[in-house]
Amino acid sequence: MDVTDAETGPARGAAPKNLRAVVDPVDRAILRVLAEDARTTNQSLAQQVGIAASTCLVRVRALRESGAIRGFHADVDPAALGLELQAMIAVRLAAHARGSMGPFVARIRRRPEVVDVYFVAGANDYLLHVAVPGTSDLRDFVAEHLNRDADVALTETSLIFEHTRAVGRR
């Protein structure tokens, strides 16, 4: 689970529309190093990308302000927090709610069970990654916070048996 230490820039998950225009090859190198190890020091980061430490500091600050860096995270195993069961829940919104998806996302992302919210293309509108202590907690979350929501037309839950993060990506 990603636990945000610091959030800056646009809302979590959102990126400015002109992000590609503000990120040059040096910025991309900085982002790659930070994606691999967000705890790297500024000095080490500067050395790895071949720029002065002062320049590196300015660039990282600009990347945070532009929204290219959304935050710094600790990748915590949900089981260590007592959240033994994870699931992906596909959510299709009701026709009346499709014009104003923001309120649904604002409500659902505040729920402690929700790890991530993905806005997706296809038959469903969202995928929710959730982590809970057990099956009754998952059932209660779906029944109380999704199926009773007037904006939700359909949910489909898939249990996650194992999660392996891709190498070199965070």
C-alpha cells in the first residue's frame, strides 16, 4: 500500500494536461531515479543524472510544483497493518451519475478501505483497490458503501491472491 508522506501539486492521481511539455530529458532521468528510490539524497540524485546538486534541488522542486512528482511514499505491505485481504472492485456508475463523477470519487477515496482509485475505459467506470482485515469487512464495505450508494449501478469484486510489483517501476 502506498502511504503518502507528502503530497504536493494537483489532487492525487491527477496530472496537469501540459505535463509532457514541462518534463525534459534531465527531468525524466530525475523521475526515473526517484521512482526507483525516493529516499535517495539530493547529492546522489544529482550525481546519477549528471547535474549540480543545486540545479537538482531546483528541478525536483519544480517537478513537485508541476505535479510530475505527486508525493513520496512508503510501500507498506497491507498485511503488516492487519489488512490481510485485498480486492479489486469494478464499479459502474448509474446513468444519472456519469455527468458528475467527481462527488463519487471524493467520497470513496476518503474510505479507509480504499488503497487506490482507477478511472478506467471499458464497461466499468472505476477500479477500486481495497485492503481489509477479512471477508466480512469486504462484504460490509461493498454492501454499505458501494451497493447502497445511489450513484453506483453495479459492482464486481475480484480477490487479490498475490501482488508483485513490477521491477523498476513504482
